Amino acid sequence: MMSFFDSVPIVGSYRKSNRAEEMVADAKRRHRRSNRKLIEANTQSHELVEQLFDLKTLSAIETIPNSIEALEKCQKVNSSETKVSKDVVNSFKTLSVPKLKAQTITANEALTAGVKGTASGAALSLGSLGAVSAYGAASTGTSIAALSGAAAQNATIAWFGGGALTAGGAGMAGGAMVLGGIALAPLAIIGAFKYASHAEKKLTEAQSYRNQVNEAVEKIDAAIQVASALNSHVILFQETLEKMRSYLVTATNTLTTLLQNNSDKDELDRAKFTLILFIKAIKRLLAVNLFTANQEPTDESKRIISHAQHTTNETIKPLIKKVISDQIIEPQVHYLKDIKPGTESPSFFWMLDSYEEYKKAPQPKKVKQQTDTRLTFKDTLFWVVLSFIGIMISIPADLPSLGLISLVLLINIPLTWLAGLINIKFFSNLVGLFFLFSIGLGIYLYTII
């Protein structure tokens, strides 16, 4: 409501000017506060993804290789006797170990290339550790560069590994940073406000500025919620992977100690199969893609994390007991992905080498390209003329063999061309038989002439 003093021109102008300044100052404070929270979320994202990169590379380069080495030593000293035990170890050595060693190469290449703290590092942290192999051979050194190009087009990777917001980073090339489908303008977009000289216009422009800031703050606050959800999922995955790694380190140390103490077979088998199970669990975790293109946790990651959370030193005991007693572990579902996280989670990881996790997409049938062997009109005309010339030469030169061959060609070449033209199988077969008959007849006539 307009007061009496507002009606006084000098006083009214002064008050409108003050209101405009307060409005702009309040809008800037709210914008700075939201920006600060967004930067904090972005900083946390960077720290988390670097920690996860360290954890994944540590698992692939040190923890798993150490475990495989201990397993190989155990096999030399105490090879499994039962059929199931032998099958388990042989399957693991054949199917898992080569992939795990390739994964170690990938992780080593990533470290050598110095991708930690970059978009490529974020891509490896948030996706499958074997992602590099999809872009080329690890030994070429070009795969990391290819991965960088792919990562630059991913909004999630841009947030986690695109550089600090304060330095103008975390943005997609040529556009605003996108988080949860929200396109955020650069932080400096709300710049200095220039006051108009006229008080009424100054107040109107301040209101417009406030509306602009309100819209920007709403977007930033919504993006912060998305960022918090992303960070929470990374934290959950990181904690789960670290728990599995600690189990594996313990299992490796236990097996090594048992070997040194020449422990009995049952103890060695129990430690050996425990080690294999936790290697399989970590291998599957390292292959998880954490987020969808819409920056939401993937169903795959939620399922695998839940399976891992239900896989502990206590919950695996019934499974290990079955394996030691030579019982075959088989799924009760068509595909392993249908196993619900819970008491069967250890079995899920255990059966990964032997059974399909997903229904494989049907491979498109390769259509064998057939070469067109049909005679063209031009080729037919050429052979007809050549055959006719052969007949003309054979008569005066007294060359019956040349004449017979030329006559056979003169009759059969046009028929062959016609068969290919109408493309009727019966007629083509008939022409082929006639061709063979005419050759036989020609040979017979040649022998009696």
C-alpha cells in the first residue's frame, strides 16, 4: 500500500530507490548462497570420484592379483580332489583369471596416462573398469584418448570430472552444464546490476532482476538435490566395494597363513573357495555402470550393490560348505539377474562364470552375399561371335574338335544367358543338364569322326 510519504515526489523516489537496492541485494545474497551450495556439492563429487578411482585401481592392480597369486600357490600345494572342486577352480582359471588380468592392464594404463581427476578418470570410476577396451587395445595408448572424447559428451561425467565449477568447469562443450535435465547457466551469469537513473524505472528493473534470480536459484536448488543423490549413490557403491575388498584381503591373508602352516585340506579348501567367491564379487562390482544417461542410479548397480551387501563372511558359509561336500550349485531361475538379493546373493556371485546373467540379445543373421555369376548380354554376344568365328575357321582348316567346341558354345551360351535372365530354377537346371549332354555328345562325335 502506498503511504502518504510515497506521494511526495522526492520522498517517494528515495523510498523506491531504496526498495530497489534492497531487492537486488537480497537476490544476490540468495544467488550466492545457492551457488556456494552447488560448488560444495561439485567439490564433493570430485573428491568422491577420485577416491573411487583410487579404490577401483587398487582393487584391480594390487588386491586381485595378490589373491590370484595366493590361489595359484595353493593349487600347487593342495590341488582340489573332488570333481566339483576341480570344476570350480578350472572354470575360474579359464573364464575369470584372463579377464581379471586384462582388467589389471586397463587400470595400469589409466594410471600411466594420468587420467585421475579428468573426464576419462571419472568415466572409469563411474562405469565399467573395462570401458577402455571398448575403444581400442590398451597397449596402443589411444584408448584413453578415445574414452576422453566419449566422456566429454556425457553430462554425468561432465559433472564429476569436467573441472571445478569455480574455474568454469563441469560444463558441456559449447553449452551450459546439465544436471538432472536442468540446464544451468554459468555461475557468473547473474552479473552486476546497473541502476536506472529514474526511481520508478529502477524499481521495475530491480523486480525483473529479482525474478531472473529466483528462476536461476530454483534451478540451482533442484540441481543440488540431483547432485546430492548422485553423490549418495557413489558413496554407497564405494563403501560396498571397500567392504568386499577388505573381505578379499582377509581371505588372501588367511589362505597364505594356512599354506605356511601346512594346514589340513578342508581348511585350505574353505579358504580357497572363500577367496574365489570374493574375487568374483569384486570383479562384478568393477564392471558396474553406476548411472543412466538421465543421471539416475542404474538398476544394475542397485541390484549388484544389494547382492554385495548380503554377501559376508557369515552368509557365504552354507555355500562354501556345499562346494566342499561336492554339491553342484545351480540356479533356480533362467537367468542370474532374476535372483533376488538376500540369502542367495553369495550363490549369485558364485555362479557368474557358469551361467548367463542376462538373456543375450539375438545376433542378427549374417546374410551371405552371393556373387552374381549370370552372363551379361555383352558377354553373351562376345562368346556367340567367338563361337561363330571358331566354326568358320574349323571348316576350311579341317579342325573338327574346334568346330565341335564352338558349336557347343554357340548353342549353350545363349541358353545360359536366357536362364539367368528369367531366373527360374527348373529352367536353369534343364539348361545345365543340356550343357553337360552337349559336351558328352561332342566328345562322342569327335571320337567317331
